[in-house]
Amino acid sequence: MRAPGKVLSLALGASTLLVSGVLHAETRIVTSIKPVELIVRAIATDDMSATSLVPAGSSPHNYSMKPSQRRALENADVIFWVGPEMETFLYRLLSAQEFSSRTVALMAGEHEPDNAGHNGHDAHDHGDGEDPHIWLDPEMAIEMAETIRDAMARLDGVNIQAMDQNFQQFKASVRETDSAIRARLAPAHDISLFSYHSAFTRFADHYDLKLEGVLTLNPELSPGARHIAEVQDKLRKGRHPCLLTEPQFNQRWWKSITQNLDVTFSTWDPLATEIKVTADGYNDFQHSIVDAVLKCLPEDAQH
């Protein structure tokens, strides 16, 4: 027969666990876009929840937030975004006192967005400043992950040691994936790549791909006739030219520009729409970009 004292001890222990479970609320993280959520998921522990604001098929350059998303921001313990040159729609909101102390701008690695809106303007500056698509460079993704780890380590009730381990695992896996991707991309170094807008630039630079033209420097504006003519001339002269399109933008527009030209098309998604949010999701995302590039090779080309 079990001793009464032991039964009482077990009961008290169980009740203590229940109370501590109630007191330890889940850490709530909101990210602006899914690629940031993928990196957060790699660093976060299992008792942390993360969601992203910009849904599939939408662009972070001109997205309109829903009231429910505003409430998610209000309830968040920490908010991660790239910065005002990327998520233009968030600048004014995250600059407000209500959110600024909980907001981390990953492009600057700062915890308040006050560094980014010089002269009060909130335009999306493609072509004028630093390219904001930083998550496409794996070394910059590691820097983003470190900033995320440091910010979450300052929250109450988190397991800092576990996040440190997750960060080290992420860094190692990204660099291992980087080596594998370099090998996969070897056959693609001789083809002429073109992209819809500058989102692809960081990836191309990191892997020494020939990005010979960008259709539009600012996805919110139509390019001028001179720029279109220059790109069309490069397409004509390119070696197996391939245009990397994006699902967030109108296909009819770039098809009219490439009409009567011998151009291959392949679709890649800088917002990782189809990628599952797992600890290894960022690496899956990087491989998905390689898949799109390899479809540009002459033997796999789709015209």
C-alpha cells in the first residue's frame, strides 16, 4: 500500500506543475514575412508561437493589414521585420510608442525602427539604398538569426541555453546547405539570368550567378521605355536567357516585354509561400530557389 505522505507529495507536485503551466504563458512572436518566420522558427523553442503578417500571394511592398493582424501585433511579445525599405506598410505603425519597444528591425539589427524613416518618408527605396532582400544571402540570414536570438533572450521566461543551441545548429546547417547549393548551381554559371525585380540580386551575388538584367527596379512603378529597351537588348544578346518571375506580380506585364524573344521562364518565390515552417525551413527555401534556377538550363528550359 502506497504511503499517504507519498500520495500527498505527488498530488502537490502535480498541482504545482499545473499552476506553473498557467503562469508560464506562451511567448508570442509576430514576423512581417514568412522568410523571417522561417528563421525565427529555427531559433525559437517549442513553447514559442510565431506567425507572419503578409499572406501567400501578397507583396510586402504594398500590403494592407487586417484588424485581426493589428490585434496580433498588440498581443505580441516581440515583433520582427526587415525594415521600412521592405515592409513599407508597417513603418508608421511600428514607429508608434505602443510597438517601438517590442520591434526589431533585422536589416539594421536595431530594436527600434527610428533609424529608418529619415525625413519622415516611408517610400520603398528599391534602387536608391541598400537592397532590403537580406534573407536571400545565407550569411546575412545567419546574422538575422543571431539578432533574433539576442532579442528573444531578453524576454521573460525563455530558455536561453536552448536558443543558443538552436542558433548554433542553424548556423552550421545553413553553411552546410550553402556548400551543397554551390555544387548544385555549377551548371548554371554560363547562362544569362534576368529577374522581375531586384529581389534576386543578393542570391545571385552570393553564388556568382550572371544576373544580367532586372525588369523593374521598383515593383510599385512601371519601368520607363528606355529601361525596357535596354533589358530587351540584353535578352537578345544573352546566353540562353532566362527570366525568373515571381508569383506575387502580374505575369502579363513581363510576357509583353519578352514577346517575340527567345527567353526561358522559371518562377521562384522570394517569400517562400510553399515552404513549410519547420526548423529546417530556411534551408528548404534556399534549395527551392536553386530548383527554379536549374529549370533555366537549356535541357530543362520552358519557353
